[in-house]
Amino acid sequence: MANWNDTDQRQGFGTVPRAGDAVARQETFDAGLRKHMLSIYNYMTSGVLLTGIVALLTARSGLALTFASGPLMWIVALAPLGFVLAMSFGLNKMSRGTLQVLFWSFAIVMGLSMSTIFLRFTGESIAATFFATAGAFAGLSLFGYTTKKNLQGFGTFLVMGVIGLLIAMVINIFLQSSTMQLAISFIGVLIFAGLTAYDTQRLKREYQYLRGTEFAGKAIIMGALSLYLDFINMFMFLLQFMGNRE
């Protein structure tokens, strides 16, 4: 005989999940996302500060003069690219600890490379450009994090722009055109400003596929590297406009 007074409230097959469960899952996801992005920003900010400190100390010690010309100039200038390539192509084989060591080493070598800007620009203009870049970066990253617009197609266009920018920079090594240099700097600021917003959105969207995986820790470091490069490149191109020559 059927028990018409059965009050069992267990959820059966085909029933609609309770709204409270969906809310709890979303809150858990949001908390994890915030933690993930905060870790990326912490790494990125620490890397930028380390680079700045190394650059300043190297310039004040006089070692920047040794990096301004000669063989050491090319070694210090190309070494950061080597670190980026090693981290990118060796990502799957490297442990998180190895990536951390490479990231901090990269930030230090970048500091050595960037120490020469103190020989060309005043310290006040470098500081002003740094804070201007930091403000712009914060606003652009916030836009990338909050916007509902899909920036994927925009990002593809920007990556193509970076390639064109590199080609133009190589050509101008031989032409030595000041007008072309200003055009390159202007376009460079725009490209890396756009990449800041794009990379922020990309890193945010990637979290849903990375959470709970062993790769998540590596993704934090590589995400920090992406944003670091956006910041540094935007700063260097902007310095061409805001920097006062020594």
C-alpha cells in the first residue's frame, strides 16, 4: 500500500537543483577566482618592484655604464628574452618551483637591462612615468576583469600588432628616424594598453578550466609574467613621451 503521508524530501532523479546549492557553488567559484587573480597580481607587482629596485641600485652603483655599450649590453638586453622562451617552451616539463626561480631571475636581469634608462632620463621623469603607467595599468586591468565584452578577437589583432611593432623597431635600428621612433612609441603604448585588458580577461576566463588542477600553480606564474610584460612595455614606450633627457 502506498504511503501517502511519506514526507521524504530527498532530491530524486530529474529534479531541479535547489537555488541555494547554485548560489553556494557560485560563491565558492568567485572566492577561488579572486584568490587566483590576487596571486597573479601579487607575483606581477613583486616582479615589477624587484626590477625597479635592481635597476635603481645598479644605476647608483655605476654598473649601468658597463651595460650601456659593448658585449655586455647585448648579453643583458637579450638575456630576458631567453628566460621568457625557456619558461614558455619548458612550461610542461618544469615544476612550479623551477618556474618561480626563473621568474625572479628574469625580474632581476630585467632590472640590470633597464638600469641604463637612468643614464638617459631624469629620475623624476622616470618616477612620474612609472606612476602614470601604474594608474593606467590598474584602470585597464579593472576594465578587462569587469567587462562583459569578449576581447578575444581584439587580442588576436593586438598580437599581430606586436609582431608588426617588432619589425618596425628592427627597421628603425638602421634608419635611426626620430619620427618613426615616436610613431613606434605611440603605437606601442596603445598595443600594450589593449593587451593589459585582454590578458586580464583571458586569465580570468582560464580559471574555470584550471581550478583544482596541478597546472593552476604554474598558470599563476605565467599569468604574472604576461601582465609584467604588458606593464614594462607600456612603461618603456610611455617613457619616450614623458621622460626628460639628462
